[in-house]
Amino acid sequence: MQPAKIDAAQRQALQTFTLDRPRSLNAFDNDMCRTLRSAIPRVARNPDIYIVALLSSSPKAFCAGGDIVALSDAAKSDIEIAKTQLRDEYSLNWLLECFSKPTVSFINGLCMGSGAGLTAFNTHRIAGENFKWAMPETKIGLFPDVGISRILAKMPWPIGAYLGLTGRSIGRADAQWLGLATHCISSSHYDDILSNLSDAQPVDPLLDGLNEIQPPGELQKEKEHILEHFSEPSLEGVFQSLARADAKGSEWATRTLTSLKKCSPTSLAITLRHIQAALGFDIRETLIEDYRLAVRCLENHDFHEGVRAVLRDKDGKPAWSPARCEELSGEMIDRYFAPLPDGELDLPSRSEMQAARV
């Protein structure tokens, strides 16, 4: 029998779920997704449970993302299996968004991709001293999914677009500034917090009393650069703005331009359009579009090539198709956003979720 990948335990009024794949930095797979999807509704209906905590057994990561290699393999062998895995995860994200009880994520390490989706919809998100958050999907032929494009769209514009396009990681100071973390608390306090929560102590005064206000982070110091270049409404405009600054000797523009040129051009175009559109979406609508875009990515070249270059062969030399943003056409990107012939992601409305007492 394989060991459990999520350790579930009830401690009086506290229900904990501990991600337990430390060797893979808690890469989130379909088994883990289904474990949480089946457990959360039962927790919602249990009157003895006041609060839920999401934890990690790894000292390095809360969750470094989804098990992307497994997803690519599934899509190559039977794309219907891969599509089911996408539906399962996006349904879990919606379940977490609609969940009726306080949920606290304890994040002290890497939190990327699927990890961001697990934590973004919790009522409380604690950033420890080693917190690192990123959505680096454009580097592997994907886009910021799991509902995060809506989160990015709501950030002070165009900070979210910058983070989504570049995949840059940020620490807890910037996460607190942007609302990705509700509290910054040293991991040395985690055991005491869990003990107090198990006694059903009110979570807000408990965490507020331990919160450590952070000085401005690196991202805040660079916001003028971001505003100057990423306020452009088109991907072409962003590249042109950075190129002009690069020609004038801007080291920031040079670094950023170099980073963007390593990303899938198709992913960059999809990401910017998705984040711009998500400003008018709610989380449910964002997840429905996430599914549409993700299915298109599974059907096309760049995702599988990104997985090969970054995660499988690790040569760091993906052969994107097309290779340059200038080779993209509007029609090529429109196809990613077109309705799926086999049906869209079906998510219950928020009122239906509430009626089901989740």
C-alpha cells in the first residue's frame, strides 16, 4: 500500500490536512486533489470542527506546484484522463472558495502553481520567514491557472500582469503588500497557533496579535519600472517599451526582457489576455476559462515541450512554436479562447454550493 500523500487529522475543533510528498516538494497530483475534494464537504458538515489548517511536511515547500510531468504524460496517452484531472483540480479550487469554515494555510517555503490555488481562497494565509510565491507557468508553456489570473487582475495594475508574464517569485513582504498573505508570522509560532486553534480560540485576534508588519519588499521598490513598461495594453507594446529602455542602458529592462524571451510566446499572449479579461470575471468564471485554456494547452505543442526542457530533460532549451512573439497572430490566440466542442467546465453556482452546505 502506498503511503498517504495527505495526512488528515482532527484535533478537537481543528481539522488539519498536511501535504506529505516532501521528496517532490509536495507536487500536487490527482490523488491529493481527490482526497481534499472528498474530505472538505464532510468537514463542512461536522459541527465539532471550527477551523481547517493546511500544512506541509516539507521544510522547503508548502507546494511547489502541480505534478506537471504526470499531467503531460496523461495527455499524451489519453487526453480525456488529463482533462478529468483538470476538472478535478479546478472544482477543488471552487470548493475552497465556497467553503463555509475558516481555513488557515501555513506557508513557509515555496508556494507555486497548484500550491497558490490551494491557498489563495483560504480565509487566512500565514507567510513564514521562508515564504516564496510564484506563478511561473509561462516558462513551461502554460499560463497562471487555478483561478489565480483573477487574483493577479485585482492587484494594483499592472503588478499582476507583470507577475503573471514573468513568473517572478516574491517574498512575504511583497505578498503581504499585495494581499497574497494575510499575516506574516515566524514558523516558530506555528505549533502554538495550532494548539490554540484546536481549543477553538478565535482565529482573527490570535493571528493579528502575532502578525509582523514587513518593510517594503523588492517588488514595491521596483513598481515604477513595472508601471512604466507593463501598463502597455498589448504584449507587443510591453516588449517595445522594454526594448527602448534596454537600448538606453536600463539594467532592469535588460533583465526583464531576457527573462521574457525565455518564455513561450504563446503562453505570454494567452496570459496577458486572460488576466486582462479576468478583471471582469468572478472566481467561478475565471476557473471556467482556465479549463478552456488548459485543454487547448494540452492539445498543443508548447506545454509538452516546456515540460521536456524544464522538468524532464532539464536542458533549459525549449523549442517554442512559434519561437517569437512577432510570429503570433490574433487568430492563433483566438483559438485558445474559443468554446470547447466537447463542453466547458461545469461548476455549480455559489448559491448551489451554499445550499449543499460546503
